[in-house]
Amino acid sequence: MIRNLGILVGLFFTGVLLYSFLMGAYTYLTEEHVETAEHMFHEHPKSFSQPSDGVFGRFDKAQLQRGYGVYKEVCSACHSLEHVAFRDLQAIGYNEDEVKAIAASFQVPAVDPETGEATTRDGLPADKFPAVYPNDVAARAANNNAVPPDLSLMTKARHNGPAYVYSLLVGYQNPPKKLAEEFPDSMPGTGLHYNPYFPNLNLAMAPPITAEGQVSYADGTKATVDQMSKDVAAFLTWTAEPKMEKRKQTGLAVLAFLLIFTILAYLSYRNIWADKKH
Amino acid sequence: MSFPWASQYNPTHPAMKWIDERLPLPRLVYNAIGAGYPVPRNLNYFWNFGVLAGFALVVQIISGIILAMHYAPNALVAFDSTEHIMRDVNWGWMLRYMHANGASFFFIVIYIHIFRGLYFSSYKAPREMIWLLGMVIYLLAMATAFMGYVLPWGQMSFWGAKVITGLFSAIPLIGPTLQEWLLGGFAPDNAALNRFFSLHYLLPFVIAGVVILHVWALHIPGSSNPTGVEVKQESDTVPFHPYYTAKDGFGLGVYLVIFAAVMFFAPNFLGHADNYIAANPLSTPAHIVPEWYFWPFYAILRAFTFDFFFIEAKLLGVLAMFASILLLFFLPWLDRSPVRSGKYRPLFRPFFWVFVVVVLILGYCGGAPAEEPYVMISQLASAYYFAHFLIILPIISSIERPDPLPASITEAVLGKDGEEAPAAIDTTATTGDAAAQPAE
């Protein structure tokens, strides 16, 4: 009974699926294949490596500080960093006083203790980086109808994130001739900029890092466009996961322990089964 | 129930005797996973995965309880509270990665456990109830994992919740009302998030309860084994402790090494980048995909692209997706072959491996964007999925001529005259009728 019913159900679903397959295959073969601009021109991120990669990866604190400099002087004009607190910056090598000074250079929302009205005050180390715009409407109004995303988690929120950030920053270019010829609708409109590393090719953000020496590096590193892009990608790798170093160090210790445990468990298993063939 | 030769719990310490007379809990443990449970001696490493699944469930429950102490199930702050756990809670990052990857590993383990059952026909009499309870655990685990994925309130959480609850809207007449009732609104929002959190906390304990029933049902006939021949004599078995506690200990070590390697060095490999973007009802992700362990079923859902007479394609997809899981409940009655183990079923074996490949293909297509050629491939693969269980297996079981079975587990392990020759061989089991030995 169950088997007969089962065969009927099976024939039904198999039949419908094969029918759908034939219909789909017919459409696929007869319909003209439409090529999209994104499919033709979108590029995967360039290969990108940084000191924090790999099992033994460690953050390069000097690089993270340079990256913070790029964020502060370039990105922070439009992009917030809402999950990061100023006190977190101690982890990339700033001392307490430096952190206090950095915090004080930002204005954070506050309530006036006399009148109760909304006001601002200097940031404290315990504060998080403040929002750049009061709300999304303001952000859109200021940025050609695009909201600049928060950067705290950017390198985790994109596939192959650090490479994506780096590639996007150095990837601005003039749209290829072929794009204008074949996909005139996909050409950057007013206020948009062509970048093949951006999923739909055109984005509202103007090239942010354009000139050598745009950010002054205190440690003497040459501030080329490439270097600044790398440094800020490294900084955003840290903001996305400040505990990465601790994670990898813990992981090595845990693995070492588990390997010894497993070897001992294997030996006792062999020992216990020595008299039993199986 | 146990075999007559099972060793008996015999407490010597007065305290243990005292406990045993009042609440024989140590006796229960002794008979369940101690020396009092005789287990076939020939179990291979695939038999480790039951214990591993239990372990993975405990890891999820413990890490989950601690995470719930720091998480806030409110749509306004859920995403931020998850990041709070990652950044400011002591070892919070480790707990969250353990819990997120632990879910994936739980599914890896139960998928291997289920495929073990499929190859060795562990679902056949007298073990149907173990299989049915296992399927209940699997369904509960899928519901729990789905709701857990919604809790961080990232983009995939939100849109996954929207798509999956949207499946119910395909039901004729009551569908849209049912979806609103499930979500507590027109779209996933605070009401949905709160009830998902509540159920996500509840269901693992329901799973734990069904696991107890699953293990109880297992102890009635005892464990199956790779030959599929039932235990007949004492030499076929070894006591669970120390033999299988030692083997499971080693298996657990290997499992933990792999788990730790992924959790500490590639914790986001099995996740989706979009879930690190806070939920935004106004921005639809380019490709909405569930977690990887749902991909084969997601591929079946999306394989139905054409209306069939009066039935809408969407409804067909939903019916097929639920049918693809529910049909597993009927497996013990679909496969009537008297031989259990795939080792002795020459016709079944190739179809089984085709099925494994088909499920992997379905998984790949389910994770790929809904465009050609993936849709056509998933249509063919889904057709095979249904045909395998509902047409091929029943037919094979009536036309297949199985290979001869060993007379006993002892003979399979030691050969006909092994050095550990058993004292009393069951004289009814000769090689002649072993090939046709019924599974019932």
C-alpha cells in the first residue's frame, strides 16, 4: 500500500520536474541569451595579503595606526565606525593619553545638563565613534542619494572583504569603450563613478584616495595611493574583528592540546582493542 | 532489554548500593553506555557519529545558554548586541563562533549519521522506531537552526525569515493569513524575532528529550552493524565500556580537532558575508540563500518553475520540499529488501552512490544563484531524488539478488574457523539460508 502510493507520488514529482526541465531547456535554447554589463565587466578583487593573514597572522600595529590615519582624514568624512569604541584603539598601540586626545577630537551627542536640550560634548575613551549624519535621510541628501555604509564590519560583510576594500579603493578608472558601445545604460550617470570591483559597476562614492601624500604618515612610510589603500584595508580588518589575534593564538593552543588528547585517545583505543579482532 | 550475557551492575561500595536501591540511576547508565550494554564487535568508524551528534547537541545547548545571557532579542538592538558579544563580552567571540560553527558541525555529523543509516539500512525492522525518532530530531534541528540564524538580525537573517515563512503563503486560501500569524505581522519584525528566540531556546530541550527516546529505542534491539546480520551469540559482541567508550573517545578527538580548526581559523567560512550587514527591510540582497545545510532542499524548492495544470509552481515547490523530507519517514516500508547492509546488495550499491552524488549536486545548486544552468541541473537532480526513494528503492528490493551473508558477526570478523572460535554457535544459522535471512 505504502509502496504503491509512494510510486504514484514519485511519478508525480518526477514527471512535473522532467516537464519543467524540458520547458526550461526549450526556453533556454530558443531564447536569445542576454549578456549583462555586470556579468561582463565586474571583476573579482585583486589578490591582497596582509600580516594578519594565515594561522600565525598578527596585526602590524604600525600599519593599523597608518590605516586609522587614513580613516580619520579621508573615510570619516562620510563613513561611521559605530561598533568601535575609542578605548579599543589602545589595542593598536595608542597609549591612554593618545586615546583620550583622539576621543576628544570627536564630538558625541549629549544632553545639556542645564537645559536638557540635545547638544554635543568632546568624546571620552568609553564612547563609540559617533555617527556622521543624524539620520539616513541626511546621509542621502549629502551623498547623491546613497547612504555611506558603516565601516566597522565592512571587511566581514563582503566576500573576501579586505581584498574587496583594497581593490575598490584602487580600482576607479574610466569606463571601458566597450561598455559605452554595448551597454550605454550601464555607463555611470551624473554623480556616479565607474569601478569594476563594485557589484553593479557604478557607485556614488567619488575616488577617495587620489594623490600621493594625501595623508601624512608619521612613521615615514611613503604614502602612495596603493599604500594608503592597503593600510586602511588592514585597519578595517582590525575593526571588523579586533579579537582576531587572540582567536588565532587561542586556536593554536587548543589545537595543540587536542592533538595530544587525540593521540592518547588513539593509543588507549588500540590498547583496549588489542585482544579483540574486529 | 539486553542480551542474556550482558554483565550485570553489581555495586560494591555501600553508598552505591544505597543509591541503587533508591534510585538506580548508576544502573541505568551502566546498562546504557557502560559494560552492561553488549555492542556488535565489528562497528566501523561510521558508528561514532551517534555519540558525536549527542556531543554536538550538548555543545550547542551550553554555548547557547551563555550567549542568551548577553544577547537581546529586540529588532532595534539584536544586531548590536551580537557585535557586543563579539567585542566586549569576555570570550564572547569564542562562544559565538562555537555556536555558529557548532550548528554547521551538528548538521555535518547528523548527515553522516543519516547516510550511514541509508547505506546499512539501519531503518529496517526491528529498528523503525529509532529511524522515525531520528527523523523527528532532524526536523526539530532544522527548525531550531533556521530560527537561530534569524537571531543576529543581519540581512540574511531577515530575508531568510521572509522567504521561509513566505513558503506558507503558497498554501491555497489560508496561506497569506497563516504567514501573518506565524510572523505576528506582515513582515519579519520584533514580534517574529521574539518568538523565534523563545522557540530557539525551547526546541533544543525538546530535541534532547527525543534523543533520550531515540537512545531508548536503540537499546531495545541493540545497535545494528556493518554486516546487517543480527547478534546471535556472546562472541559477536563486546561491552560498550571500555571498547566503544575508547573508540568514541578517539573519534571525539578527531572531531574536535576539525571543529577547532574551522572555529578558530575559518570561523566565517560556512556563513554568509551579508549577515554582517544589519537587517534592512528596504534593501534586498542580490542572492538570498539559507545556510548550507538547507541547500539541497532549497534547490528542490526552486526547481519547480512551471505551473502544472491548475497547481502553481510555488505551491508545487513547497509541497515537493516538504515531501522530500517527509518521505524519509516512510523509508522502512519503501525498502523491503530482507538484507540490511549495502555491502551485500550489489544492485542497491551503485544507486546509493548516485544518490549521494545527486544530493551533493542539489546542495551546490541550492547555494548557487537561481539562474541557468543551475535550475535545469536541480530539476534533473530533484527528479532523481524522488525517483530514488519512491520508485528505484522499492523496485530494487524486489528484483535484487543479494550476495551471501556471513553466518554471524563472529564469522564475518574472524573467518569460519577463527582463533577466537565461539563456544556455542547458533546451529540454525548456516551459510545456506543466510543469504535469504529476513530482516524482520
